[in-house]
Amino acid sequence: MTRTARELLETITRDLAPDPGSNPLVPLIARGEADGDTLAALALEQHGVIPADRRAFLRLAERAKAEPASAAYFTALAQGEALAAEHLKTFAAACGVDGPRADAYDPLPGCQSYPAYVAWLALNAEPADVVLALTANFSAWGGYCATIAEALRAHYAFTDEACAFFDFFAAPAPALDRTATAAVEEALDAGRLDENRARRYGRLLQGYEALFWATLRHPTQPVGRG
């Protein structure tokens, strides 16, 4: 029996769900055991991730002009990254990250490999395949953000404004889910979706996601203080 777009999204999201032990940092934050430098490094690395992902999503939207639902999905993601960038400023400030400290910081390759791969997808992958891969990855990312937001309030006395970056990604996004479903359905109807490729992209995204957190847990350099 042919699966619907919704069933395919749910199946791949479930199949690509990360192992609970693959993230060594979020449980540390959840217990209030991560230090201030670690939280600052998280903010500083996201300073590289967010704008890079936004540009990649805009490129995917441009490449998907002949696929309206996929183009709408990537446009929505790019708009979301722009909003997240504003929230990130408040989180970074709460972590003690100012301009000189940000300028002195050298991003870690293990953290920036994720946006580098998203950029590769923007140049090389079929947009509909990327919709499927990203949707699966975002499920894990949203769960991590929900845990971090709760911990920042409970253990670090961060304000709601300082937690807004993580609240944004943790919040349910039914409109985006509907757009993703429409994009996958559009690709299935046109015979453009390659499930095997999408799964490969999704596995790599999850791998780079895990590398991001593992790198922050054991950084190879101190966080610059300006």
C-alpha cells in the first residue's frame, strides 16, 4: 500500500530519532551542571549556525520555484531563522557574550559542520528530499530546545526573554508541519521524491547534530572573553 505524505514523514522521523545517549550536553544542562562558559559557547556557535541556515533555506526556496509547496516550506524556515536570530541576541547577552567576546571567539569545526552540510544540501540535493530530511531532524532539535529552556529557568534563573530562543524552536509549529506535508505530497505526486536519498540526508543531519553537542561538551579551546 502506498504511504501518504504524513505517514512517510512520521515513519522517517521515528526511524531517524537519535539514540537517547547520543547527546552528552543537554542532560548536563538539564541538571544545572553545565557552566557559564559552556552556555556562552552554545550561544556563540549558534551565531554561526542561524545565519548560515537562513541563507541555505533561501537558496533551497529559490531552487524550488517550480515546486510551490517546497518553496513555501523553505521560505517559512528562513523567516523563522530571522526571528530566532533576534532571540539569540538576548540569550547571548544573558550568557555574558558581548561584541568583543564574540569577535574573539573562533567557531569549532565540530559545531559548524552541521550548517556546512545544510549548505551542501542547498546546493546539491533535490529540495523535496531535503524537506523530508530536515523535518525528521527538527523533531530532535525541538526536544533538546524544550529541555534547555526548562533548565535555564529552573537552574540558571534566566528570564523568559533570555529563554525565548529555545522556546521558539520548542514550540509546536502546526502550520510548518502542514507545509512540510504538502511539500512531500507534491513531490510524491510528481514522482520527484527519493526516499532513500532523503533518509541518507537525514542520517547525516542527525550525525552532525550529535557532533555539535559532543563538541560543545568537550571543546578543544576556551571560550574567548574579549
